Amino acid sequence: MSICIKDHIQNMNLVIGCTVGCPYCYARNNTRRYHIIDDFEKPQFFQGKLRMMEKKKPQNFLLTGMSDLSGWHEEWREEVFKKIAEN
């Protein structure tokens, strides 16, 4: 029996964009292909997506599928980690 990870983990993509510049970055390629944000090298925080954590049922979330945590602004990390602690 195979298990699909998408059935168990929600991808939040709270931040889209990255300043690292890896040459084979799938996130940058997808962002450009689908025109998700204008400039991938300038990460953007999507604060409204934090509401996804407000469900009562325990869940697993992927937070950094389209970014690198090291490039997040400190206030973004603090807000996300506070929300995680509340839930």
C-alpha cells in the first residue's frame, strides 16, 4: 500500500521567494512559470494563510516549500512560531 504525502501534509507557502539563488531552484522556476509573485528574489509574506492553522484538528504543515527559512524576516518567523505555539 502506498501513501501519498499530500494526503497528510498541507503546503502553506507562507513566504514565497528566496534570496539564496540556487541554480536549479524548482520554486523559482514554478514562481516564474505561473507568475505567482513579480520578483522571486524579494520574498513576500502571506500573513492571511496563517488562518489555516486555526483548525481544531491536529495537522501537519509544510511551511517553506517555496522559500528558504533563512531568508525570512525575523518578524515573519516570530509571527509564524507564535501561531504554531498557540495551536
